[in-house]
Amino acid sequence: MSAHDAEGRAMTAPADLESPYANSITLVAVPTAVPVARMFVRALLEHWGVAEVADEVMLVTSELVGNAVKAVGFADRAPMTWEITARHVIGVQLRIVDAHLYAEVWDGSAALPRRQAVSLDTEGGRGLILVENVCEGWDVFRPDVGGKVVWARLPLGRKVVPTVAKFVLPHRVPGATSPPNEAVKGLATAALLQRVFDGLRAAR
């Protein structure tokens, strides 16, 4: 696994990042990104042997991906193919560190997510409130490549024994959610990978 920093220097992941404890996917910021991300989460957590937390992680990931779609994509409609540009790419990553699971979503917007004041009559706006109620904590990470990674940490209650089989999505991802630009896919990978490195440095 490798990426590049803001100056184009190669960043190579240490050996322990080649384990099945981290996996990511890049998607176009369209409405179907949310169900595709949910599929990715469920399949990956079953592969890791922690399916018991799938409902909570899918809920959190759905909210984070939905916010990313609103920030850089087409939240209310499916775009025509020619409308999709490099700026509409988002990255979704899951990681297990010790007995905690991290859900992380990158998008190219610098705008911060905001916790909205809602009432019983309000429709929507409860995304971050749901995330706060399910997670131990969440925050925003600013990668060197730009944009932001919004992350949330959930407790697993136990350490996970690594698997050795390679993870493969069980179904083909629809073409409409295939990112159009390899360079921007690299930005998503670099942003999420930098988040991994930052976590490793903080743990020292």
C-alpha cells in the first residue's frame, strides 16, 4: 500500500498496515453511494468476524457518506455520466485498532460538518446526533492533500483475531459509482492513509 504526500513524495505503509485490519473504497458522491457503502461495511465486517456491530457501523457510515455526498456531490438526484467530474469522488475506510473500529470518510470539501439544532417537528438534520449517540467519539482530520476526513470510533468490546483471506466485495459495484479520475482516487487513498499514519504516531 502506498500513496504520496502534498509534495509528491512516496508514503509507504508499514508492514502491519498490510493486514486485514484496514480496507477502503472510493465512490462517486451520488445517492447510491450510501447503499454501496453499507454493502461494503457489512461484507467487510462479516469477513473480519465482527458482524455483531454491523448495524451500528452501517448507520454511522451511512450518515458520514450522506454528509460527504451533500458536501461534494449530487445529493438529490442521479447525475448524467458527463456531469460527474473529479471533484465528486469520496473515500470510505474502515479500520480496527486494538478493540476499536474506526469509520472514516474523505471528501474534497473544506467545509466542516455541523451538528444542527433539531426539534420533534424537524425533518432531517439528526445525522451527527445519531453518530454521537452510537460512537465513543468523532472528529475531523485535515489531510495534506486537502479536503477532510470525518472519522468516528466505535467500541468492539474485544480484540479481533486477524484473518488471512483477501477481502473481495461479493457483488459488482454499479458503474455509476465508479470514480472517473485515477488521480483523485489517489487523493482519497492518500488522505485516508495519512489518517492511518496519524493514528499510529498518536499511539506511540
